[in-house]
Amino acid sequence: MRQPLLIARGLRKRFAVRGGLFGRTLAHVHAVDGVSFSIAKGETLGVVGESGCGKSTLARLLMRLVEPDAGELIFDGDAVGERTGLTLRELRKNVQMVFQDSSASLNPRMSVAESIAYGMRVHGATRDAARQTAHTLLEQVGLRAALFAARYPHELSGGQKQRVNIARALALNPRLLILDESVSALDKSVEAQVLMLLRALKAHLNLTYLFISHDLHVVRYVSDRVLVMYLGEIVEIGPADDVYRNPGHPYTRALFGCQLDTDPRRRIAEAPLAGDPPNPVDPPPGCRFHPRCLYAEHVCTTRAPSLGEALAAPLHAVACHMHDAASAHTRAGDPPTGTPHAFRVDGDASEAHRPPDLLRS
Ligand code: SF4
């Protein structure tokens, strides 16, 4: 079993909602609530969930771009904190991030080489050494330094800008790369090229990835393990093949049921997941998924299910009372299996393309 590179324990972040004449705190948004997991050395951990589930806040907490209200981070055996083992400066050298918006991440007044060299200069590299490394990194991400080093962001395509952002993230020799929707804004063909580049770099540079995306197909393609978030909590985590073949949480099953299938006979005519996530300012008591869950019972409204020992990397863990044989749920120890509950179209292709109301009549 591989050693953990990063361990997060009980991470919590609530953002204040201010209002009124004096900007008083009126409420708190529960962005990330008691999240614990680990990332093993050399693995890719995919993170999925609906918009607003806390994926991006989690990424920022791991880099300490936002301060957690509670919880601890351990990086390669060292606790992160100014008075403990690893300082924030050292953490940020080891953990780098690539964001979705490739344009906003680059300074329009800096050439490509200057942007890549900037981080190295801040960490004490000489101008020549930083420039030389920037040129090497450009070649590594598939851009010829002779052609691209002196260009400015407005002279690059979206895919080229994202390659520059990846080169910039690699400049300080990080061990963990957080990819927050990094390929989501790219055309599909460019996305595939960047994914292949990320794969090659991971093998070549011995990197570890945290890969956040709303694209479930892409997450399955790149991930060794998958973590599913709902309303600031982890509801399921496990090996990617295991989670995709046999999703255990009703939310994960519904989420995967929303994927478009290229086989027209397997298209769905009803959304597997109805309604919007509840307001994160006032999350429901008990299981946060209970207002949308087909299997919700009284125990789900009063007691929050536990994920168990999710820090142990190879485990497939599900936070649902149906997976806890000792819970008071009538299906305890006998959770539903197989495909999600969505109605599937089994007619021919033309019928599958009809609007849902015609299919139902
Ligand atoms: Fe549904 Fe209850 Fe499981 Fe939550 S704990 S997912 S409400 S069955």
C-alpha cells in the first residue's frame, strides 16, 4: 500500500454572510464540513459533485488559500502550520494549483517565460536560472520555447494558455498538483491533448494529482480513486472502478445516472436527481441528502450517517444508513444495487430522441 502524501482531518470552513447597515454577520455558509481523507503518493484522486458542493473550497483549503475554521493537514508526515512542522511557504512550494480560467491565471503584462519564471524568482532563483528552467518547462508541456517564450497571453489559444499554467505550476517542483476544473473550459480535442499531457507529466515527474471536475467521464479516465461530495461533506470515497461500477450512496447513483450515454437505447427520460441542493446556510439535519433521497426514513432525518474510516486509502466507504448494518434503517445492510433508479429508454433511437413527455404517454 502506498504511503499517504497528504492527510486532511476534520477540515471545516464556514463563510460569513454579512448584511444590514453595519455589515453584521447574519448567517454562515457551510462550505466544507468536517472533511477527512488522504491522498496516496503517486495517485490521482478525483473529486466530483454538483456545483456548490464545496469542491473548490476544499481545494483552496488544501493549499491554505483560505484558512480552515477547524481541522488539520499533514503533508508527507509533517503537520502544516507556522508553529508546527511545515510552514505555509514550504507547503505552497510542494502543492501547486491549476485553475479553470486559463486567461485570468496569467498576467497580461508578462510574457509567457516571465510568468513561468516568476514563482522561481520569488523563491530566490537567479534571473538566468529561472529563465532557463522556464524554457525547459515550456518544452515539457509541448510548447517550443523558441516560439512561445516571448509571447503574451493574448497571443495564445485556450489550450496553449492552460499548458503555460501547467508549466508555471511545475516551476517549483511540486509533489502535489491540484487541478480545479483545469480542462473544463477547453474544446474536447484540446481537452484530450491536455489530459494526455497531464498523464505523461505525472509519470515523468512522479506527481500526485487531486483532480476536480464536474465531467464524470473525465474523472473516471484519470482517477485511481474518487471522492464524491454533497453539501460540504464526503458521501462516498473509493477506488474509481469500484465506485463507478457499484456506486453505493443514493446521491452517487443518481449523479452517475445523469451521465449521457452514447447508446440511444440507454438514454434516460427522467432526471435521476430532482430538485436543487438545500441551502448551505441551513443544511438539513441528519443526512443532508434526505430531502432528495428516495430511500429516506425517519432515522435519516435525525442522525447523520458516518463515512467510517475513510482515511484508509483502499477502502470503499459510503456515508449512508443503508450501509450500516447497525442503523435503524429498514434496508440497513441491504442497500439497493445495480443501475440508478432512473427510467431508461429501451426503444429504438428515434423514440429515444423524443421529448420525455411523449415517451411517457
Ligand atoms: Fe438516503 Fe438515508 Fe442513506 Fe441519506 S442516509 S442517503 S437519506 S437512505
